[in-house]
Amino acid sequence: MTVTSTTAPDGAHTAACGRRIRERTLGQANSPEPVPHDLVELIAKEIEAHCGHRPLKAFRMATGWTVTEAVQAAHDLVERENLRKIGLTERSWKDWEAGKAPSAEYQDLLCRLLHTGPVRLGLAADYTPAPTCAGSPDGATLPAGPADAGAGLEEVAATKRRTALMLTGLALAAPATAAQVLDQAAAEALEFTRQAEASSLGAGTLDHLDLAVTDFNDAYSIKPPQQVFTEALDYRRKVDAVLKARHTHEQGRELLAYAGWLSELLAWLAHDLGSPRTGLAFANDAFIHGRQAGHGELSAWAMDAAASINLYEHRADRALNAARRGLTQAPATHPLTVRLHAQAARAAAADGDADGFTASLRAAEDAHKFLPSRMAYRFGLDPLPLADYALTSYPATACIWLERSDEARRHAEHALQIYESAPAASRSPSREAIARIDLALAHAQLGAPDDAVALGTEALGSDRVVDSVRNRAADLTAYLTRRYPGHGAAGELRERLTALSTPA
């Protein structure tokens, strides 16, 4: 059976050609399920030789995966085998298929995922001497194998590109002039390529940054915020230094994005440490770097942080502006769109705008209906639950401000249930504490001060009493003092909060 091929701009065949090879080979083998590994190997070698793809891409196509499916399979493998969390994205996978070397950790993950070794995936070289023909007195080597065939394909592609130059109109010029122009053009092309690839960025630097941001996200709810802030700021400074050094345009965009992700994290950490000015400065920095990197999602995350910080600083108008600014950047079917609409609802409530709250909350609920069932992880974290949190905890706070006590209690109870049922590695002590304080305020408004004090005490016993928790606890104690001035336990709660707010 002949496989009809089409050619991509880089000279390699399109994905459709590889799919036809896979389907033909599986059909000849009676379509076994599951597909044996040796058959996948055979298909990968044929795709590599026939289509001109690099080994990793050929192996992925032989497995029958798209890039999206391969990335998801890698995340599933990490979760299933309890490996170190990763921040793998489709961009990184495509870079590897284009020839960019992954870090040692990602190389190991690829080999685990595809059940093969680094040499077979084109990630490492094999320096074993070539075997000689048995009985050959002069030690003649065996005929060229698949690796040599791949090299031949590259030369064929290069020859086609050189031949294509003749179609540009140079053939109409005098032969001697055309030859001179072509020789000069060849020299210029080499220099263009050298300049485009010139970089002082060390091998594996971008993969290292990916893992570092993943580690910081893991540490956010576990380690003391001051420690994480100091370490993340050190990395942010290093990325700034690398941005000022020589790098390619593509590397520059990635570095801008990593700088933005670190600034987004630093914005939240500064907020936790009680410095809104610093938090907003880093949120703005993250937004700008996201715009420069062409990364709308990053810019939207930055505005999500800015909206929260402004709300805690009682700047409802600025919080609303930040949420709306973020919505211009957020993908429509992303949890961020839900969060930002919910942020706008909370900002409207803080400003006493009940109609604005209802409209924005409805928009958040509508956006939630169109979220996919699964999403790529964001630096090792699943972003989908963040939409669920926003649809429960944000309305709880908003209903407190609007004095809709029954609704506030219902939302806060639901939020607490979601937080407590999350996997241990994903739980957020500070979010749980704020949900308890919202529930406490709802009980206080409903005339149950004892329940309110009990919930407030439990919240202040959290492992992570950051500034946002203390801020909401202050709202609770202030309300209890006004509404129940003679309540002794409420006074004790206020004293405990004062002790937690006083520097050691």
C-alpha cells in the first residue's frame, strides 16, 4: 500500500501522513488493543524515515497522541506514580519536538511516558562503535541504519530548499550574476541564522525556571510567606538579569512570561505579608510582562490578584476596574473568566451595588457552564477548582457586605465544604480560614454570637494566618463589638487577634 504524503513548510510531511502510516500498520497487524510496544517502535521508525520528523515527534505520532493528549498523559503519569509535580505545557513539548533539549528531569519523564530510552527519542547520542561485518578482513561497517536514513532525509530537505531558490526569478538574470548573488545570499543566510540563534542562555535554563515556579506554587500554602517571598524575589531578579543578556526572540518571550509569573506570585505573597503597595506593584509588573510576552492568561491572573488586593484595601472601584481589565485578557472558557466575573460581583457588593453584584455573579455562573471537564495544569496545579472556589467564597463575602445573611451562610458553608474536601496537597489553610470567618459573620448577623466566636476562634487557629485572614477577622471582631458589646467571648477573640497582629 502506498502512503500519499503532503509536505509542511519545514520540509517534513504533515501529521496526516503519519496518521496514515499508523492506521495502515495497525490494520496489517489486525488492530491489536492495546497496541504492543514493539509495534509502536516499528511505526515510529517508519514515520521518522518516511515523513522526516524527529524521533520524539515520530514516537508521539506512533502512539496516536496529539500534543495536547501527550501533555495530559504526562500529567496523568505524574499523578498516578506520585512523581514530582511538573509545569509541562504544550509549548515546551513542541519545543522538544523541534529539537530543543529538555532538562534531565523532563527527559526521564518522556522516557517513562513513552517506555523507551533517551537515544531512541533523539534526546541523547549513542557512542557505541558500529558493529563490523562478520568475516570481513578489512573491518567494513554494516550498511547504514535508520539514523543514517534520517541524516539523508535532512540532506534531501536541504537540497530541496536550495533548488527552490531557482524559482525566485534569479534564473532570469545572467548566469554569472545569479551565481554571485546566490553565493552572497548563502553567506548572508548563515549570518542571519547565527544571529537568530545567538544566546548566552544556558542549556536547560527555561526548564529550570518552569520547575522553580512550580516549586514556588507548591510552597505557597505550606511555607511561611516571608521565606517564599524572599526566594521568589531572588529568582525574579535573576530572570531580570537574564533578560538583559543576549538571547533569541523566542527565548525572550518565554523569559518575559516567567518574569511575569514570578511577579504574579510575589503580588499574592506581598498581599499576605500586609504590603498592598508592593502587591499592586508586582501585579502591574506581571500584567505588563504578560502583555509583552503575548500571554493574555498571565495578564488576566495578574489582574485577579490586583482585584483582591484592592478589595482588601476598601478600594471597590479599583477592584472592579482590575477585574474588567483582566476579563479583556482571559480566555473565554478558562476558570479565570469565572473568577474575574466573581471578583467584579464582589467589588460591586463592596460598593453597595446589589444590581451590579447580581449581574456579575450571573455572568460568572454562565461562564462556569462552558468550562471544559479537564484542563492543562498551571505549574503543577489544576486551575478548574479555582472557579468553584470563586463561585462560593466570593459570593459569601459579598452577601455579608450586602447583609444577605441567609445567602451568605449558605455560600460560606458550601465554600468550606469544598475547601475541606480538597486533596491534602491542594488545600489552602488561608482560604479555609476566610470561609470560616465569612460563616462566622453570617451567624453574627443572624443573631448567633456564640457560633460566630467559635468559628472565628477556629479560623485564627489556622496554620496560615496571613494578612487577609487577619483583615477579615478584624471585620468580625468589629461587628461583634458593635452588635454584642457585652459578649465576653467576643472580647477574648479580639484579644487573640491583637496578639496575632503584633510583631514578635
